[in-house]
Amino acid sequence: MDCCGLLTLQKEPVPLKSIEVELEVRDHVATVVSTLNYENKEDKPLEAVFVFPLPGDAAVCHFSAQIGQTQIVAELKEKQKAREEYDDALSSGQQAFLLEESDESPDIFSLSVGSLPPGESASIRLEYVTELAVQADDGLRFCLPAVLNPRYQPQGSEGAGVQVMSVPASLVPYSLSFSARVSSPRPVSKVESNCSLDPLQYLNTDQTQATVKLAAGHKFDRDVELLIYYKDAHQPTAVVEAGQASAEPGSLMGDPVVMVSLYPEFPQSVMSSVTSCGEFVFLIDRSGSMDCPTNNSEQQETRISSARDTLLLLLKSLPMGCYFNIYSFGSSYEHIFPKSVEYGEKTMEEALKKVEQMEADLGGTEILEPLKHIYSQPCIPTQPKQLFVFTDGEVGNTKEVINLVKKNSGSHRCFSFGIGEGASSALINGMAKEGGGHAQFITGTDRMQPKVMQSLRFALQPAVEDVSVTWDLPKGSTVTVLSPPITTLFQGQRSLIYAQLTGQSSEAAEGCVTVKYSLAGHPSENQLHFSLSPAENSGLIVHRLAARTLISLLEMEAENNQEKEEVKKKVVQLSVQSGVSSSFTAFIVVNKDNNKEIQGPLLHRNIPMAGLMRCAATPCSLVAYSSSFSPAGLQYKCAMDDFEADCEVDYGCPLECAEDMHSYREQYNSATDYSEDSMDDMAYLTSFMCRSRALPDEEFKPAKKPPRDPLLQLVSLQKASGCWLLDPALAAALGKTNEEVEKSKPEKASSEVWATILALIWLHGFKMDAKDEWELLAAKAVSWLSAQKAPSVTECVEAGNILLGCSVQKTALGV
């Protein structure tokens, strides 16, 4: 009998029909309400399991189920008790629903819908609150994760007990509707997205409130990213939220809580001095998944090729006198130099030759061991260590990695970059947060280079030291800070502080918070006065975010504490009191009003999740594995032993599947537990996406290497000192012949000065749209020119403009 409707890879009906998401953004925090609609069209009772991603720092605060006319609100309980209650309900024929966080990563949740009778529908309502991260261009980023990439789990790690089934994005069998409402004290200037949006609708004349919706027909096949821009975004703010009337005074939920948002503004005189020291360590993911395309466009640039181009810009932009090294990792790790070396022409060229050869050929994603090695290297005196980590975030031991970064936070700053759809927000944000750096995500049509160069600018800023926060409150009021101490401040980047306010104060009373710090030896401070009068209609957003912050600190403490059980009790108590989930608690709903026992054997269904599958250089490609959480860890299951045919993916890109799949099989064989079900999954999906056929040899000719980007071509010719040499390669990069360039050179000008000024004019004249990418290396070139004290700069600028057909002013070049 043929199946119809929504199917799993095993040709079974999928009970999840649609997801509705409502987003409410208030300034820089968001409340997200998701409704998941299920329907059992089978003739037997059903248990459906859906594993999905959420933002890593989200505070899940509500979970309820509507069955027919009955709505049941979930309770938060200790995780093992909740699991036992769920199992007991199912075994006694009752309906039950369980929502729990993965033990390995706080950005993965599993939702179990148990004993859904034949023909029955159920709606699950899930609510969470989250902070919105500030991007380099001052936009606030909200991401609704849709893609859950398989997480590589190193051998010997313990994983959670839920199963994940990934399918290509085009096969996701449920739809998404998404709407957002944005409000702020400041006007909303624009809202952008990687998905098609209906036009922004303003709700008032001062444009401080607006709504926006996803355009019709969107499939939940990629992360939905919103970038929200306010006018005057750098204003510090403080929001006081009243406590819960039913909660005990003196408790976190019973007292008012304040959320302070600070934007430090550093003196321009200090900011103009870029540091010329530092040890820069670049850690590059070379696992198989880095061979995926960077985005869904027709250009087939892969993540690893984008990382190579980014390393070129980084190496050209480093200041003379600093130290550097490059590590790459997969199942094993490599380094270019045994230890960090001083930056100069010889070491830069040696590193670039190795970078050119980098491919996504190191297997899995074991980031822990290279990090341990990097941290074991002794610090270089007067050269503060700056670590840049590039990964698509497909790891299963997230908490272990973040703990390691935290342990070494006193000796370095960590800047992290999540590449592609499905990168773990918990890993990327967690590493940057614990490492005192900055996190960036490269998704959709984003270019990696400008975001990475923004972080390099942060790393080159003078280090902020001796940060202290003091509070001034009316008599009778006290403050308990709930956030971890601020250790890092960056120009224009937000710092959030949560604090519990205890005691009585008048409605008109004011508080003051002062942040003091030392910047390049200069004492500085920023101050914010705020009203102690609680904000209206804020619900408990601030309290829940504060509770999530405190829970995260306690969870980290539990990982490194001999009295783990005592700390765990504190987490469970705080989680239950605040209604915010944790790694030690779970939401449980049991429909006790259903008097009629559900009859018949219980069918188990796993809901497929969008995943970005690797296969040579194809746009979305084959599933080479399905992944599952299992008692032995997050393991890869390959089912390609019997599949020997060459295949052609629907995109028309030929490849040899059997060879590619067997390479995966060899890589993960030692950590693999094969089951008949997983083999069936693979065989069905492979037959769906590939068709067997013999291809003539000429169809396997390697694709022509695309021409190099003109900007990168010019940048690749720059010397470590900052200058360019006058040679045929430079002339070609400028679009001229060598004779034209030589002939136009002013008589008194040296070849290097002439070449360097030509390069600067070309950058300013033709590549202003990419200024973020070349600004630092251009500044290095200007410094080199200044040091030459060349008398013919003005003549060179005039002659260079004529030769290149530009009109760039000498002042614009900075020379």
C-alpha cells in the first residue's frame, strides 16, 4: 500500500504538520512563542520525537499542550523524575509531553509527544526569552534556528539519549509561519533578513513600533535571521522590572531586577593608537563539513575556500613585531609552526603557502585537543594572546570546550566565528563569552571577510584592564549582582548586567551604576543614572533572563565542583522557582483528564530535521550519515557498504558517491553502531537523491579553478611591511600592462613608493564597498609610506589617478 502525505525517510507519516512562531522584540531582548501542530493520521497511537535547536542562551519559560478543548500547562521537574513520569504515563495509556535540554549542549532540545490517539490533533506551545547579540554594524541579531547539523562527538564522550534524524533542507516536511513585532524607545530604522519578508509596517508616527512577517510560501529549511537596526543604537539603558506578586520577597522572582545595558565610548585619542603587539593564533576547522558551500547562491565558494581567503586578509593586516601561528583541526590537528613566530616577510610567506594548500580533509570535528595544545604553550612576554576560532560548530562536546576556554580566560581573548547554517550558537557564543572576546556568525549570503576583520580591529584595540562596577542606590536599598564580573570591554559593544534589588524605595527614586576601567594606561569611566520605578507591561522577561544567567553560572560550577550534587540541587531549585529550564530539569505534561485509556501498540516516529549534508562540492548533496544521540555518544551511522554505484545528484554535479561515503565510513568506523533502521534510512534517501548510472571518463574532468577575486589578487602581492613592489603581477592586478605602469612613474619616486600609492588609489577608487576588508592593511601601507619620508608623494598621487582613471584625493589616502 502506498503512503501519502508527509513521510519520513522510512516512508512513514510525519505527525508534525506546521510551526507558527511569534516574535516580540523589546529593545534588545526578545520573547519567542512557537506553536507546533501535530496530527496523528495513522490507525494506532503515536509517539513523536522532534529534536531541534534553540539559541544557546535562551531561557525556556513556558510549555503547554492543547488537546481538543483541553489545555494543560507543563511543570518543571528534576529531569530524571520528569522522564520517569513520562514513561509511567505512556505505559498506563495516558497522553504525555516531555521537553528537555540535551546534556551535551544547551542549544539542542528534544520534544516527545506521547500516546497521541488515532485521528487526534495536538498543539504544543513553547515560549522562551533571549538577549539579542549586537553585530559589527550595530544591528541586533535574532536567529530562529532551523538547521540542526549532525554534531561530531569524539570517541569516549558520553551523549544524551535522544535520536536526531537529518534530511536535506529541501525535504523538510513541515511549514513555518513567522511574524515579529519590534518596539524600542528609539525609532526602528530598518529590519533585514536572509529570508523574503513582507514590507515593514510601522504602528506609530515616531516609528518606535513596527511589525514584519515572512513572505508566504517559506519552508522551514534554513535558519531565519533578522537584523534589527535602531537609530542612536549606542545609548546605554536600564530597565527595572517588578517582582512576581506570588513569589517570596527576598527571592530572585520576588524582588525587582534591573537589567543595565552599557555601551562604553572610548576617547578617540586612545582608539586611534592601534596596538602593534600581540600573539595571534588562528584555529581553522578542516573537517569534512567545511567543504559545504558557504551559502545557497549559484557561486560555489566553499566554507574552506572562504576561510583561506580570510586568512590571507588577516595575515596581510597583522602589525610588524607581533607573533602568530595557524592551527587546523579535524579528527587530528596540525600547526604551521611548532610555536608562534615573529611576524615578518619570511614567516608570512611561509604561512601563506601552507594556507593555499588547506582543504577540508581532516575528518571529524575534534576541537578540544588543539585547544589544549594551544593553551599549553607558554605566553610570550608583552604579547597578549588573541585566539581566532573558525568552525561550522558541528561538535557534540560543547560544554567541555567552553569549560576549557573559561579555565584559560585569564591568559587570552577568544574571538569565534560560526560558519554556515546550523553552527552551534551555544559553542560560538560560549567560547567568545568565556574567552572575553566577540562572536560572529556567517550565514546566508554573508561574506566572512568583513566580519572577521571587524574582530581583528577589536583585537588590535588597546586592552581594557581593571574593570570595576559600582552601584549607588537610595538608603534602604541594596543590590546583588547576578551577572559574572565584566572582564572585557570593546568600543561600541554592549555589556549587559543583571542585578537583584532588595529593600524599599520611593517611586521617584533614582539609582546610578558606574563602570571604571583603565584603557592604555588612562583611567576612564562611564556612568548611567536610572529610575527605580518598574517598567510597565514587561512581564517577567528580565527576571527570566537573569535566572538563565545565574543557572548558567551554577551549571558551569557544577561541572568543576566536587560537591556537584549540592550545586545541582541549587540549579533545580532555582529552575523550578523561576520557571526557566536547565540541564538538570525538564518540562512534563500529563493529560490526567483523559479517563479513557489509549488502546493499541505505541508507534515511535522521529521527525526529520533540516541538516546541511556534505558531499564533495554539491549545493546540498547526499546524506553521508544520519546522526543520533546514544548512550555511547553522538555517533555517525553510515549505510553505504552495499552502495557501489557512481551517482549524479539532482543539481547535475557528478560525483563518486561510493568512494566519498566509504571515506566517511573509514573515518567514523571505530565510533559507529550500525542498526537496520539506520541502514534503511540511508538506502531510501540515497535512492531518492541519486540515480545509478555509468558516467564516461570525460565527465569527471576537474572543474576549472575560478578566477581570483581582483581585491584578493592585489592584497596577495602586499609585503609584510605594508608596501607593494613594482612588477608585472601588480600591473596585472591593476588592469594595466607593466610598460604602462613603469612609464607613468614620476622620475623622483622610488619603485616601492609608486607601487604602494597605486595600490592605495586602486583600493579607494574601485573597492570602497569592501573597505572593511582592506582598511587595516591600507593603514599599514600608509605607515610604511610615512616612514619613507618620500618627497614625491603628491606627484605619485596625481600620476596614479591619471593612470587608473580615478580622482582620489591625497587626504583620503591618509598620506
